[in-house]
Amino acid sequence: MQVHEKLKVLRMLKGWSQEKMAEKLNYSLSGYTKIERGETKLDMSKLQRIAKIFDIDLNSLLNLNEANVFNIAEYCANGINNNSHHYTIVLSETQCAHELEKAQLLLREHDKEIAYLKNENTQLKEMIDLLKTNAKTV
């Protein structure tokens, strides 16, 4: 997951529009949109500023991926001790709530993608049936 993709996911998880994020950064909408599309290179100072807006540390932002979101959400739900690696992650209730929101958003996005693909599959099957019907009549 590229940094610009992470920024989009985090923004969506917060429920913020691109306009709101641009406003928080004091950027134009088109300037922020270019960041999310990966058309603008971000230096460390910009990344630190963005991480602060998302209320996460820069390391978390750079290392964030879908597995992290689900793992952290799992820790929030099931207790915090990971016996296989013998370490403990301490998250505040707010952090757990944010991580849960992120996981739920990712699941909703995956569900939308699955529904889209099922619909596309149905349409393709209908096209195949029409082609078969037309081939028989020719």
C-alpha cells in the first residue's frame, strides 16, 4: 500500500471529504487531490503534518497497511497480549475505536467491490447467453 493510498483510506475512515482534508492542510483541493493520486511527492515535514492531523505518529502512518488495521482491531476486541511473540500493545479506548472504524470501512469497501463484481459476473453471463442464442439463430 503506497503512502498516497494510505492517506485516502485514513481520510475516508475519518469520514472526511477531500475538501475537508485540504482545508486542514491549508492546501487547495486540487493540490490535495494530487497527493491522494500519488502525483505529488511528500517530504518528511509534510508527512509529519499529515500524521498529526490524523492523530497518529509518522511511523504508524508509514507502516500502516490493511493487516495492521485488522490486527490492531483484533487486539482491541480480544485483549492485548500476543502470546506467539510475547509483546503487548497498549491502545487507548479512542485508538481502539478508530482502528475498529478503519476495519469496518475496509470491510464495507470490500463488500461493495464484491457486490460490483457479482453484478458484473451476472451481466457477463447474460451476454454469453445472448451470444449463444444469436449464434443458434444464424
